Amino acid sequence: MSVLEVEALHASAGTREVVRGVDLTVRSGEVHVVMGPNGSGKSTLAHALMGRPGTTVTSGSIRIDGKELVGLPAWRRAKAGLFLALQQPIEVPGVLLEAAMEEALSGPAGDAGGDPAGAAEIPAEIPARLREEAAAIGFDERFLARPLNVDLSGGERKRNEVVQLGVLRPKFAVLDEIDSGLDVDAVRAVARRIERATSEWGLGVVAVTHFHRLLRELRADTVHVLVDGRLVKSGGPELAEDLERTGYRAYGADEGDEGAA
Ligand SMILES: Nc1ncnc2c1ncn2[C@@H]1O[C@H](COP(=O)(O)OP(=O)(O)O)[C@@H](O)[C@H]1O
Ligand SMILES: [Mg+2]
């Protein structure tokens, strides 16, 4: 049983403070959903958790099982068990998916820089695991041989992230609009895969989404509303449906916050 604890987190993107005091506790197997108007800081929160360059934590704490992640580079946070699926996954020309997974699984373990020797047997399994994960969500096997995300459509990139999630088996996954750009069948398959992961290895999930349809197959324990960099309301899955009807105005969002894209 693991726990991700975010405490009084403040973070800036560029020069602007965007995340303005977020507290969040996620335990193994739990699904937390973050919804909020455009520009409310959802992606910045996700980036702050993973330590994406360009996002700076100005105060607060992010811990997995008591271990402080603030100040650590992204790869060390990954080693501590955190995974981020970007809203817009980037192309990494020249780096094959398989090689990236091999590197991720075989690098030094844990924060101490640990035990590179322990990874010697992993690589042989990786191609099989990639194929298995691809099949689970209808991701074309041919894409597995590509450099990371190169020449993939938006929806294919999203599925590619989920394939990686299944191979890496992190303790906690932050999924930034994993459902955007996916057709309805793909949303269902991806949501099911993630839901299965919560019991398969106790994955804890922080899922940013605009659509409650993701939650038909991925059962949310808690839905949070992020407005202006703060979680202004938390509730059960019904909150996601309410939001789709009422919008965010009742939660203090400016009218302008609810535009498209
Ligand atoms: N690198 C940056 N420099 C300046 N402002 C940024 C940067 N990244 C994001 N922002 C701003 O921070 C706010 C929150 O952005 P974001 O976290 O992407 O919102 P959301 O994901 O909720 O739509 C937006 O107003 C956005 O324009
Ligand atoms: Mg975003």
C-alpha cells in the first residue's frame, strides 16, 4: 500500500503562479479525477508533480510513501513510482519505444541510485509486454517499432502513453486528458485498462479530464474541481456529471474560463 501526498503545493509556469495551494492524497488503487475550466492549472499541476522543466514548485510538498519528490529531476520521480501522461505527448525522434522502456526499467533503482545489476533480465520481456499492452487497448503493433510518438496521430499518442503505463507499472499515474483525441471505443478500452491496473498492481490515479464519459469504465473514488489553481470542491463521481450540466461558474470560475479548447 502506497500513498501520494501533495501538500500546500504552489507552482509557477513561466513567471506566473498557476497552482496556488493544492492538497491531495491518493492511495494505491484509488482514482482521483481533476476537472476544471481551461487555464485553471490542471496541466501545470501535472507538470509540477512530475518535475517537468519549465514548471517550478515555489512551495509545498509532493511525497510518495514519505519520500520528498520536490527538487528531484523527473527521472528520479519516475524511479520513485510516478508516471505522467502528457496532455500533448511529444515526439522523440531517434528513441525507439522499446529502448525507452528498457532504459526506464533498467536504470538505477530507487532514489539512492541503487541496483543497476538487478535489471539484467528485464529487456527480454519488454517486447512481449509491449505487445500485450498494445493488444489490450487496440493499439496497432506496428507502431511499437517507431521512435517515440513519431508520426502518430493525437489519439495514437494517447494510447502509446497507456501502453507505456502498462509496461512500467508505476505506483501512481497522472493522466492529463488521456481521453482527448480518442474515439469512443478507444476511450472505453483505455479507461478499462487503467481501471484494471488499479486492482492488478494497485495503481493510484490522478486523471485530468473534461468528460465524465471516461468515468463510465474508470471508476472515480473522488472528483475534484480545480479553479484558479485551487481545488475548490471535492465529491463523488456524481460531481463529474453535475459539472457537465452546470459548468464551473458555480465554483467561482470567470465566464471567460469556459471557452473551447
Ligand atoms: N510556460 C508558461 N508560461 C506562462 N504561462 C503559462 C505557461 N504554461 C502555462 N501557462 C498559463 O498558465 C495557466 C494554466 O495553464 P494550464 O495548466 O495549461 O491549464 P489547464 O491545463 O487547466 O487548461 C494558463 O493561463 C496558461 O496560459
Ligand atoms: Mg491542460
